[in-house]
Amino acid sequence: MLDLPAEDRRLSPGTGWTREHWTAAADGLLRAAARYRSPRGGRLDLPGPPSRAGVVSDGLEGFARTFLLAALHASGTGDAGHLPAYVEGLRSGPVGVDADGRSALPGEDPDAWPLVGVDGPGGQPMVESASVALGLLLARGRTWDLLDDAEQDRLERWLRRCLHGDPAPNNWYFFPLTVAAALEELGRGDAATTRAVDRGHELAEGWYLGEGWYSDGDGRMVDHYVGWAMHLYPVLVAHLRGDRAVLDRLGPRLQEFLGTYARTFDADGAPLHQGRSLTYRAAAVAPVALGALTGWTPLPPGTSRRLVSGALRHFLDPAGPGRGVLEDGLLTLGWHGPHRATLQPYSGPASPYWLSKAFLGLLLPATDPLWTAVEEEPPSRGPDAVVPVAPVGWLVQTTREDGLVRVHNHGADHVAPGAADGGAPDPLYARWAYSTRTGPTPVRSAPDGTVRLVVRGRSSARRRIHPLGCGEGWAASWHRPVLDGPEPDGEGVDAGDGAGPRLPSARVESVVLARGRWEVRVHRLRGVPDGVAVVESGWAVAGPAVEDVVATTVPGAGGAPDGVLLRSGSLSGSLAPVRGWTSARAGRVPAGTAFGRWALVPELLARTPVDLLVSVASLTGGAGGDPPPRVEAARDAVVVRWADGTTTLALPEGDGPPRVEHGPA
């Protein structure tokens, strides 16, 4: 348990949390993790199932990620009480590297760090080297300067291996950049450090999508890494070095990014539940704190603190919306507590401690407006809004009544340009929409947020997304449906590239129109044979137990069959047919989601031939008293009559974007 001070609802009317809560949280997390130090402090071997990198690498991860937190705490508060043990770790960890940078250990040492590159390209030690380097940049006088010459040389040799390693083709290139920058600030720069810094900046230019958003590598790979990696490393390093040229170039991008990114946080503090590495949790607010730290932010200080404190409290406060995620004082692997489906193979017991990135605000003094301004409402508590993020293909939908955030995904797929356009669906990227209160259902469960074709018992997957446009209140894309896995009897069409069998020439074109809490979903099928079943699914509503998730019916539109309404507590999700659908049901998800142990998913069913499929969906955490829109659908056009206006959608004859026009009610 964390020993937190009393809440201050005068200064922080939304969260009750102040800077003192942040320092108390840092102290508590560091004290709990310190119980698992190796004999000389080189590793923190936290309990739990190991990652694919193994327990030695996991121990380095425990050291590096908590060292970053200890350095932020000491640099911001002046209290260096946690750092002496880490200094001992800086002495004992790199003992396995000789004068030529090679392994010098004949056997296992319980404190020794694995070397960057010894476990192949893209190994986990390269990731952790960046946290070690940031800790040195933040607290040089209390760490590096306390080492003798031989110890500094040995630590440099361990770090320097990062400069010559083979990073994964994404944000990992910022790890050598960070290490190189730290070595230069420590007086150990050379041509290799210059190359590493220049290479990182050059690659980032190729991954920049516009409006402040990056792809995490080639392709359309967008998730929280945009904030806690693509912006954080180059901007924070430039700030710590006083590099005005880099800040003047990258700062405006951070500022523009935060203008839309800030909208993706729920009024209850939750980040958007989408993408990998979600077990880092409140690390999602690192770019918000970075904007406040560097001055490159469009947000008032009270709004910034509302966002960062809201996210941290969401997860750490047992009385908060996330119900607390600590067990015996340690961060668990999951979201709201342990949750296996939230994890990736690289997730180990210390992985959640990249939550440390959220603590950047401690670098600002207690007198800074970030800590003294009265909290202001987050953007999700503003007027109802539907905001496009055109470079990404996202539509961010928020509602004032409940503060809930929904993001409609018509552009981010996490598929590399050269990868096969198929394979098993990734629930963290393949869904049509994500929210701050629902999570994707696990693989091999009834999927949420999909439109899938079912052929001989096998469902199609959406992998590569082809954006068709994104604008005021709408987003559109198309994809090729790929059947998951081989035919049970060995028959069928095999693409021969690992993508799995396909439906030749088939494509699904989709448009979402959104306003208030409502979504109108439109799908046109091309090249799909007759007799193929089609299933659309809506939001997965989860609860603690089966009796906590209730399914009822909701009327369809214009004589269409009834749809499905799901409720769990104050949260409800509905999906109702308008055109083309013939029946509805509630799919059962015994595995639940990150938000509850049991879940249901609303589903609509049809069978080809069908010219156009139209439905109305909703997700709300409020009373939801506003009536659904009236929808008129023809073969190539849809008219939606909202309570406060009209939207007309015209579908193109060819492959171009749809035409969307808004008018009065």
C-alpha cells in the first residue's frame, strides 16, 4: 500500500492529488521494489513469470526502470535517499564487460547485467540502456560523479555497446540516441555517438505523419509509443542538454500532438485502451508532463495536472476507478490488476515500471504553475466533440455527460509495409474502435469491433488498413478480408506468403459517422461470393461476473429486426440494424476483457448477397437519454438525421473517398 497524503480538493477538485501525492507514490513504489535487490544492487529481480528475454534481463529491467524513477525523484525534490543503492548497482552491474566491450564473466554473477547484443538483434538490454542513460543525465552529480575512473570506464563500455547494436526498426533507434547523448554530456563523446544521434533524428523524419503524430517505424503503427517514445526521448534529451535547435524543431510537433492526444484521456483518468505495452499504464501521460516541462504545450497548467494526476490516481489509488493495481506494493502485469491478454511476450515482472516516465513533472519545482494552478476539466469533459486525426485515420469522439472517449480506427494497423497482408488479427490494433472503458476481447473469443466474413466456419480478419479519408464527424477505410488459418480439410486458396487463405478480389469498404454518443456504421462488400455469412460486432461490455452483464433488445430502424443492448453498472453499449442485417445476438466472452472477468459483445448477422450494411451503435457511461439518429439508407447513399443536424453520405462508384456533407436539422 502507498502511504498517500490527504486529498486537496481545493487545489485539485478533479483528482484531489497534488505534487505531494506524486512524491509519496514514487517513494512507495521504490521502497517496495527495493526488497528484491540482488546482493550488490545490480539487479532487481521482481517476482512473477519471466519475459521471453529471461530472468537475468528482467533483473536489469527492474534496475533500469526504477533507477529512472529514483533519478527523477531526486532531481525534482532534492531527496537523493533512494540513489545510493543504485550507485552500487552502477558499480556491480557492468562487471561482465571487459576492456574490449566483450563478456568477461566465466559464470553467473547475481548482480551482472547482460550485454547489449549478446542475445541477438534488438535484445532487451538495449531498451534498458536508455533508462540507465537518462538516469545518469538526470542525476549525474549523485551517480556518475561518485564512480571512480575504472568504474566509469566499465559503465561506458557497457553503454557503448548500444551504439553498435542492431535496434528493432522503430522507436528503438532512440535508445542509442539517448545513450550517445548521455555519453557526450559525460565527456565521452566521439564519432560513434554523433552518428547515433544523427541517425535517430533522421529516421524520425521518415516516420513523421503530420499534425504532431508519428508512426512507430515504417507503415501505420500508431499507439501510445508516439507519446512515451517518439516524442519523449528526443525532446527530453534535448531539454536536458539545453539543445535549443532540436527543441525549436521538435517542440512545435509535441505541442500540436498534445492538442489532439489530450482528448484521448477519460474524465476518470484512464488512457485509451489500444496498442501494445498497455501494462505501462500511466506512462501514457509522459508527453503531457513533457509539454509542461519544456513549455511546448497548448494545455493550461491546470489541465495538464488534471490529466497526469488523473491517470496516476486511476491506477494507483485503491479507491480510484482502476481499483488499484498494486499487489504487495508492486505493480502488476496487466491493466486493472493482472490481465494476461494485455501482455506481450517481452513483458516481464519489471515491465510496468516504465510507469516511471509519467513522473517527468517532478522536474518542475513545487512553485511551478503545473503544481500551483487549480485543476481544470480535461478535454473529455468539454462540449461533445468528434475530432479527426487525419494523418492517423482516427476519429476521437467524446461526450461531456460521461467523459468517455471512443476512438474510431480507420488508419492504424501495426502492419509493416513489407509484411503479408493477412495472418491472425491483432485485437490491440485490428478493431474498428477503441475506448477508455472497454477493452478488446482476447484472441479466439467473440471479437468486438469487427466486420468479418465467415466461410466454412473460419472468420476473416482485418489486418492492413487502407485509409479513404477522415474529416469532420467521419472516417473511412477499406481492407481485404483474410481468412484466419488453413482450411480444416487442407483445401482452399493459400496465398503462399504466410498470410493465410484469401477470398480473391474481396474487399470491405467502411465508413463511420459520429455525433454525440452515437455512431452510424456503413459497410459495402465488393467481390464477396453469395452465401457468405457476415457478422458485425459492437462494443464489448464487461463486468466482474456473469450476472453483472445484462443483455436486452433495442429496436432496429425502419422495420429492421431488433438489436442488442448490453449493460454493466453505468456502462451500456448497443448495436441496432438499419439495413442489410437479418438478426442479432449477444456473443459470450468467458475470458472477459481488461475491464472485467466476463463480457458480452453485441452482434448483427447477414448473408450475401447484400448491397449495403448499415447499423447504429452507442457506448455510454451516462443516462443516455438522447434518442438515436434517424437513418435512411439506399444502395449508394445514407442520410442521417441527428437531433441537431443532418449528415449525407454518398459512396463513390470507384475507389475514391466518400463524400460527406453536413446540414441543418
